[in-house]
Amino acid sequence: MGRAALAIFLLAVPLGFGLATLALGMDANWDLRNYHYYNAYAWLTGREGYDILAAQVQTFFNPLIDVPFYLATQAWPARLVGFLLGTLQGLNALPLYGIAYAALEVAEQRRRRLLAAALALLGMVGVGNLSELGTTFYDNVVSLGPLTSLWLILRRHRAFLGGSWREIWRSLLLAGLISGVAIGLKETIVTLPLGLAIAFLFASASLPRRLALAFLYGIGVTLGVAFTAGPWMLHLWQAYGNPLFPFYNQLFKSPWGLPQDYRQFFYIPGGVWTRIFFPFAYLRDPHLTAEVDFRDLRILACFVLIPLAALAALVRRLKATATPVPAERQGEARYILIAFAAGYVVWVAIFCIYRYIVAYEMLAPLVVALAIDRLPLAARARALLTAAVLALAMVTMKPVDWIRVPWSERWVSAVAPKLADPDHTVVLITGHEPLSYLIPFFPPAARFLRIHSGFTGPYEPTVRFNVEMHSIVARHRGPLFVLYNPNEVGSAETHLAAYRLAIDKRACQLVPSNIGYLPYLFCRLQRTDDR
């Protein structure tokens, strides 16, 4: 591949993914309806504290990452926003190419560029990345951070191991800073940056240098996190006494939540063997790691091949007469394999949610090639095995659908009921259905309280939010309404009864929207002690 062809490739891939977004349809996923739209709106309009728990647990997520999408949807047609979002996500191909080019052990430049481009493209067409294309999950947006960091590290890898500190410290801090910015925007990307830090500890350098490399990179990560998440963490600390609220509240013991972890433990398998052989487990039952059925063998292939490559390296080291791997870039490849493995272990330990390893899925084709290249096989056999593994992963893929709808003029639209007295109206929300995306279409003066959700409810009277909401409802003398999913009417009635309220089913209206699961009900409430 010549330089001109490479330039066309690197330009065409992001634009191609932008166009692919238009073909896939408009994103209407649960998280978008629950918090990606509402959180940005609430932050920009100062509604936090006015509305209470509107987006359930996710009410407390850093809204910064959601602001560009929200503002874009207010200004531009949905198709243009989708194209731009898909193009942004397609930019992952650039660091993927750079990483592969730096790591491949191919002397001839044109062939090396071609192989790097092919591996980058294969990395972009995994189930996870394709399913998130044009969506607001953002796993394949924040992936740009650690992938770019890895690219920068590989470009100066040899200088890091043996160059003067004066030459490298800025590059190392920059690599960490880029990863930290991504973590601050969405903390679930943290596993790969941790893998990059751990891999420094196994570099071919003196122990003090390895520790210094990991430390400097970590300083950069910390600065990046402070830049994008620091203000929000400070706000959570001042408001709730927990900078990570509600997570890890068993440590901070904020009265605004229970003294528990609040992480999604239902995605962390309990059995030891299930955890150890997790890629095999979720191949059999995808719901161990995702809400939907899917299949992609890339991570499983890496899970098998990296230990085999490590074993082959150990055998070569033990055999003094063995011929070393004929490669000029062993250090870069070794760094990638260790970072990938270490980050994967962290992911299994704290998350086990497949969406959170989309960056690993992107790296997987290269990791497969690098791992197989370390096996004691002839060059032709290694090439054929690599092609066979990657081809098998492609033909056995089972795509994922996170809910898409036909494109409309605006990404989010709804028709809210007219309120006679919005300045004195309080609307209660119940159930687990994501409904906060409807709030921006109501008059700004109307106040929304989510009295029951996946975070808390009247059955947890010690949580201060419930005390606060009970007080607001008890003192309120204006109109009271409830917004809920008609499929959850039984739950709604139960939790409203704890507030001595009942639904007046003669005074209900539908609230239709273009991305909703169904039209939701907006009903007037009656106080049961007034009957």
C-alpha cells in the first residue's frame, strides 16, 4: 500500500462509518432515553436539585460527555448528527492503524502498511463496535483515548526504555493525559489505561525505570481525570459527601444512599470457574455479559492465544540453544500483549459487561496476529492460522440491536400535555422505564420527582432522597401528576400508595414520542386521605 492509498484509506474509513450510521437507523437505546439526553439538559439548565432522581442511578453520572450530542440535536437534523457521531466513532481506525504499524514485524514498508490497514479495518467491524455505531453508549468514543495513548507509547517505546528522561517525560505525560481525559468522561474505559500502566512494569528495562514509567504515565492519567471529571466529583462530594456517588457508598456512607456498592453485580459471575473461563461462559450464555444476544469470538481467541504465546516465549527462554523470534519490534508487540491481558483481567474483576471492552475488541485482530506470530510454527503456518482465526470470528458473528428506529427530523421529540398551572405542578415518576428524556418537552417550571426506580423507593425510608420527596409531596398544594409506563401500573399504584396518593384514571393523557417504547401515561393524582 502506497502513501496515497493509505491517506485515502484513513480518510474513507471514518466517513464510511458515518454513512453506515445512516443505513443502520436512529439510536433509541435505553440509556439515551434514561440519561444521555436528560443529564445534559438538566446540567445546562440548572435543574439538578429541582428535579430529583429523574434519571435513576444514572442521574449522578458526569454529564459532560453528553453535552455535545444534546446541543447538536437541538441545532441540527438527526441525520446530520448521526453522520457526525458515526464519523467520530470511525476515527478509531486511525490509532488502530498506527498501533498495528508500530507493532508488526514486517520489514517491507508497503506490505506493512497494507497489513496494518487490514487489521485496523477488521478491528472496526466487531459486533460491539458495529452495534454501538451512531449510538450514545460512547464506549467507542472514549476508546479513542487509550487507543491514542497506546499509539503514542508505541511510537516512542524504545526511547521510553532507554532514552533520556528529558526527551520522553512530556510524551509519557501526554499519553497518560489522553487516557485520563477519556476516563473522566466515562470511567468504564479505565481497564485499558490500567493495562497500559501495568505493561510498563514488565518492560525490558531496569526496575527503577519501569516503576518511573508507570508512575509518570499514572500522573498524566490523574491530570486527565481531574480535568474532565474533577469538577463533577467535587460537586458530588459537596452535595452528597461522596465524590463517586452513589458508588462505593459502603465506604463514604452518604445518607443520600444506602451503605452499599451500587455497581451492577448481576453482570459479575459468582462461580470461580465461570470467572476464570468467562469468554467460554458468555459464548454459551451472552446474557452473562450483555442485555442482548450476541456472538463474537475475538476476545475468546485472544484468551486462548495469549497464554499460548506466553508459554512459547517461556519455552524459548528455557532452551538456551533456541533461536529467538526473528523480529525487530518484539518490545512493542510484547507491550501490547501484556497491556491487553492485564486490562482484560481488570475488566473481569470489576465489570464483566461486554460493552466496556469494545476497545479490546478493536485491538483483538492485531493481538491474534501478534500472539500467533510467537508460536513455534513455520511462517506460512502462522499466516494461515491467523487468517483462519480471524475469518472464523467474522463468519460466526451474531449482531446486536440496542433498539433503532427510522430516522426523523429531530433525534428526540415528544408531545407533552398542556399544564394549566405549570409553575405549581409536581410530576411523580415511578417504575424502571426510562422517562427522563420527556422532561425537556414539559414547561420548565414543572418539577419532577422519581419516587421509585432502580436506585431507591419508599421501601428505603432511611435514604434521604425519600425523606425529601415525602416532605415535598406532603407540603405541595398545587396540581400533582404521575408519569409512568402503563405496563407497570401495579408497581406505580403500590409506590404511590406510600405517599397516600392514587391515580385518577379518568384524568389521563398519552405522552407519545419518536423514540419511546410506547406512549406513556400522564395522569392526575388524588390524595387518598382527601377521599
